[in-house]
Amino acid sequence: MEPIQRENQESFDSIKPLRPPVFLFRKIIKCIAEEKKIKTAKRNFLYSVIAFTGLISSLIWVVISAENALIGSDFSNALSTIFSDPLPAIANWKNFGFFLLESLPLDYLLILFAALFILLLSRRYIAKYTVGMSSIMQSMRAIK
């Protein structure tokens, strides 16, 4: 049995150990780093889409509330006085302007503008993460 083992040992001695190319380690590390970037970009994109969807649904509620507040106030009636009888409105423009400001539901309008601002801001982040994700994917294709 010993001569067979010696023969096997001699056949394995002629095999040289594999030496991977130097660039292979860097390429693997770079691919792992790119995969982490993709994972982060996907997570950020998902958060942005969820926030955008929530903002759209809250914006609908804010628009309906602002519309009801505007209808309930005397703002539309006061504004129509300018077109129906402009001379008294122009003659007393200071009082008329203050009356328009007092009848305007500013709290609802401020909430509406804040919701619109946040909506546009989240849209910007969605675009940023979409572009970031596509550039990362292109660089991954170039590596492979």
C-alpha cells in the first residue's frame, strides 16, 4: 500500500498552487463596495417613494381642508365685490385690503404651501436617488 501512496504523493507534488492575479482582489473588493452602495441607494429610494406616497395622500387631505375653509370664509364674497362694485372698494382700499386679509384662512394656506414644499423636496430626493442608482448600476456593469 505504501508504493501507491508514494506514487500519489509524487503526482500531487507536480501540481503548483494557484496564484490569483493581483487585480482580482481589488476587483472583488470594488464589487463588494458597489453592492453596498446599491443596497444603500435602493433603501434610500424606497424611503423616498414611501415618503412621497404619504405626502401625496396628506396633500389631498390638506387641499380638501383648505378648500372647505376658503369656501366657509367670506373671502370669495369680498373678492367678488371688486368685480361687482369696484368704486367703493377702490375708494376704501385700505379697509377693503385688511378685510380680505382677515377673511383669508391663512393657517390652511400655510399648511398647504408647506405640504407642497415638502412634496417638491421629496421629489428632488427621488430623482437624486434614481440617478445615483443608475450610475452605480452602470459602474457595476463596467467592472464586470
